[in-house]
Amino acid sequence: MYKAFFNLTRNPFELTPDPAFLFSTKRHNEALAALYYGVRRHKGFVVVTGEVGTGKTLVLRCLLRLLKQSADVAYAYIFNSLLSPTEFLQYILADFGLPTSGKNKSELLFDLSHFLISRGAKKLTTVLIVDEAHHLSAEILEEVRLLTNLETAEDKLLQIVLAGQPELDEKLDSVGLRQLKQRIALRARLDPLDEDETRGYIERRMQIAGKNCQVDTLFPAQTIETVYRNSRGFPRLINTICENGLIATYARQMRSVTPEIIDDVSKELRLDVVHLPAVEKNDGHNEMDIQRATNALLDLYSINESDLGAREAVSGERK
């Protein structure tokens, strides 16, 4: 609707987690590096947590985009964690392309074990990724712990990635799940953006959406300050506010989003009603491992992002 008016080629503030729009803050880089390092080094169990709207799903999508470049990786991706233990196993096997119809839980576990052992013998990597993992019941989290027992003397046969809200940390800290907590090899946490990062986030999205767009004119410094104040640095809220701000600005046939427009759309969205809890800063679990992986990973991601379109046109996406 407003793209031609603002000289844009695509919507800069879509809510869908598009890896092309990843804004590389230090925390997001570390989280992506921890996930990739944990999977490729067969660490077994990796956890990433963060408040609502901090970009967990986007980081997972970036991880999947990287993993798709490797022929030796197969993954199951679960985004609906409100499942029974049997449904959970059925979903995993189905995503790996294994038959599940008419099979009981023991048969599902036997087939999964055979599948993992077969791939492990060929030095292949198999990954289970669970988004919205804070919804997992204690019963399913215990199933996850038992899946970590699938290993050889040298290696973990299944790499498990859990991503969820801070409630996941609380569940993992419970006495009943202390065995699972002890098996976590790497942990990362995503926090909201600070004001400078919010400015960089908006500028990057606008530049990707329209190379000829005058970002400073469309989103002046005072407007970005107002976006930050109303969004508190949560990327999802930044997207929602800026999207509505562009629509309102277009409706008024103006060339610049004003602080008043941002305040108006934020009030309409009732962002002043719900106060999100404060987010504790991550002290950096296994920081040396993560830092070593980060530099190499960012180079890899940059290369893959530049030539992914050409590869997919020739060979299609590989799972």
C-alpha cells in the first residue's frame, strides 16, 4: 500500500521471522553461534531463552538456513509444543520422514533409535529443534532427557535445541528436572535492544526494503527515540509500531514519520497497558566457546546469505 509512496521494494517491518532481516547484535550473534556450534560439534543439548518478541524464532530460522547448506544434516522442527508424549514422538519421526501410523510409543522409540544409530554410523548430524519450548510439560521434558541418552561412547546421536520464554529457565531450574539441566552444554539468552541498537535495527530494515529510501528523512532521530520508548527495545514491538507508523504517515500523505504519530499508534495498540517484566542480563555461559564460534559463524552466514538465492534456484532447498 505505501511501498511506492516511500520508494520501498518490500515491506520493511513484516512480523514473519525472515532471516534476511537478521540484525546482528552481540547477543543475537552469540545465540546463533552457540546454537550452530552446539549442533555441529555434537554437544547434545543447547538452550536459548528470551522474553516475548526478542527474536528467538528468527534466530532459529537463521540456524535452519545455515544447516540446510550441509548435506549431512537432517532436522525435525517442532513449533507446537502443546503435545502429549506420544504425539511429540510422532511429530519428530514424521518430520524425519519416518512412518508413524499405528505405532505405539515403544515402537516409535525403537524406530527413532534405529534411525539415529544408522545416521551416527555414517557420521551424519541429526537435530531436534523445539520452538516455544516453555510450553513443554514436565513429562515431555523428561522424554527429552531420555532422548539425550541416545549416544555412543564418543558422540551424541541427537542434537537437541530448545528455545523458549524465561519460563523455560524456571522449569529447567526445578528439582524434578535437575538431571536434564545438568546435561545442557550451552545456554544463550536474548535481551531487548538498547536505543542505539533500535536505531540500527530500523535503519537496516529500511535499507534492505529500499536502497533508495531516505531513512533519516522517513525516521528522524527523535522519532526513533519515541519508537524505542514505546517498544522498550523488543524487536516484534518495533516492527508493529513502525509498520503502523508508516501506514498512518502514508494516510496523511506525509514524507516523515513524526514522534506524535508513533505515540498515537502506540496508544492505539495499547502498549502502555501491558508492562513486560524486566529482563536480566546474561552473564555469558561458556563465553569462550561461543566467542570462538562467533567470528567464523558470521563469515559463514554472510557467505551463505549472498549466494543462497543462486543455490536454491539450481538445487532447491535440502532438508
